Amino acid sequence: MRKKTKILILLTISFIFLAFVFHDHFLYKKPILKIDKIEEKKVKQTSSKEEHITQYIRGKVKNGKYKGKTFRLVNHSTTSGVYDEQIHKNSELFIEIKGDKVVGVSGIKRDKYIALLLVIFVNSLLLVAGRKGLKTLISLGINVLISFIAIFLFQKHARTWNMLALYLFVSALFVTISLYITNGKHKKTLASILSSICSFIVSFLLAFIIIKLYKKPIPYWTLDYIEAVHDYENFFYVTILLSGLGAIMDISITISSSLSELIEKNPSIKTHNLIKSGKEICKDIIGTMNNVMLFTCFTSIIPMAFFLMKNNMVIGSAISMYGQIELIVVLTSCISIVLAIPISLYISSLVLPKRKRGDIND
């Protein structure tokens, strides 16, 4: 099939999918109100620099027994948007109706924005990576399915199952399925799977031992919705377990693929030269991987730190109180990335075909 034909088919499927999501109101049980008119009244607060906004809204219901009927409501918001949000024309709201009046707004319908981002992601991946991109999407889909199954099973057996044991098994599944689908049945795939599993187990055990030896309690209470989790300690360990998994897999497959290529190019290469070349390759990727984990940590810490600083809390106290858990997670992930290098080099040197080397034991 020609490339232009593939692109045309991909764009057609994307358009049909977006058109469906933009008109999927019938799938929802709650009434959806599409805004067609808004009038605003702004009042500046004397005690702060923000404005109080009153919005007089009119819209038409798009689904259910009230479909086609026009309703009016009033929305109160502020420019800061901390506890509320402004509504714009053509927004779609989930509303609650009693009699002939709207008595509440339970949320904004945002599935079309998620669908648009999903289409851009899928199209970009397929157009840039081709068949490899398709394999990546398949592995992502399977991993998402495994995640939902794990959540469902744990919810059903929450009082009897151990969350940490479950996700140790799930993590091994993630690694095996992702690397096998994207890279196929090769020795380098086996090497990267074994390297990834060994790396995250070793780094996790190291973090587990350090946390257990640490006498002061970790501030679990700063985690979101922690009151809904009865097994909060294992919940935290699962966060550590999953946080650096992607980076570990990336390093493991990079090392195994690089060493495999070196063996293909030079079958007589000696083991110590092979490992030395692998170390040089790793020096170029270890910094970027650690930066990825650090910036991921920043996305959690910085917004909360700014919010607390605006409420007159010292930055050191803000980070200590609400950034401690994120820092533990990111430092553990960075350790995992560093440990993944020697583990991957050693396992790859053992698993990759020895018959091609000139002096294996040198």
C-alpha cells in the first residue's frame, strides 16, 4: 500500500473518530447543556487583586428527556480559578435538573479535547515511526488493559490481596509485553527484559530497605486522596515501583540493542571492549534520563510550592512538607536508572550470542 494511501486512510479514520466524539451526547445519562450565550459582570475585590465574575448563562440540552430545551443558570467564579472556573461560549456542562430549573453543575464535558490530543498523538506516532509506532500503540493498549484489570481485581479483593505483590507482578508484565511486542523475539529483547526486571527489583529493594531503616515517618498524609487507601504504605511503594519503569526499559533496550549491533559489526570483539563501548553509549543517555525524572518531579512540586508561598509559607517548609514524597520517588528512579546500566551491560554480555565473539572470557 502506498504511503499517501495510508495517510489518507489514517486521516479519514481520525476524522470519523473525532466527529463521533464531538456528537456522543447520547452516550451520557446526565443532561448536557451546550452554552450559546453568556453575559458577564465583573467586580474587583478590595481585599485582593482578583476579580469576582458573575456569568449569566443560557444553553440548550443535547441529550436525554430534556433534549432541545433551553435552560438558564448563574455561575460565580474568580480570575484565580482556585476553587472555581469560568465557563465559555460553546462549553458543554453536565447539569442537574429539578422541575424546570438547573440546580447544579457537576462538571464540564472534556472528552473531545482528550480525543483531539489522542488523535494527534496516534497520527504523529504512526507517521513518524511507521510499523514500530503501531507496535508501540498495541503495547500501550495492552498495558492500559492490564492496568484496568489490576485495579478491578484489587478493588474486588482489597482486604485480602497485597497491593505491592500484585504490582510487582504487573510491573514484570508491563516490561515483558512492551519490550516483546515492540522489539520482537530476539536475544536482545530477552536481555532487555531481564535487565529491566532485575534493575527495578534491585533499586526497589534498596529504597525499601532505606525507608524501613529511616526512623522518622514519611508524610503519607500529603498524598492526594490518601484517606481512601487503607494500605497507604504499600500504595507509596507501588508509586516508587512504577515511577521509573519506562526509563529503565529505555536504557535496557538501548544497551542490549547497541551491544547486539556491535557484535554484528565486529564478531571478534572481546568482552571487555564490548562492555567498555556500552559504558560510553550510556554516558550519553544517563543525563537526559535523570533530567526526565527530575522534570516530572517538578511538575508535582512547583505548582504546590508556588501556591503555599503565595499563602506566606517559606519555600523550604513548602518543599519539605509537600515535596518530600516526590523527591523520594524521583531519587529512587534516578538510582534505578544508574543501576540499570551495569546490570544491563552484564546481563546483555551473558545473554547475547557468545559464538560470535573472539574472546568471551578475556
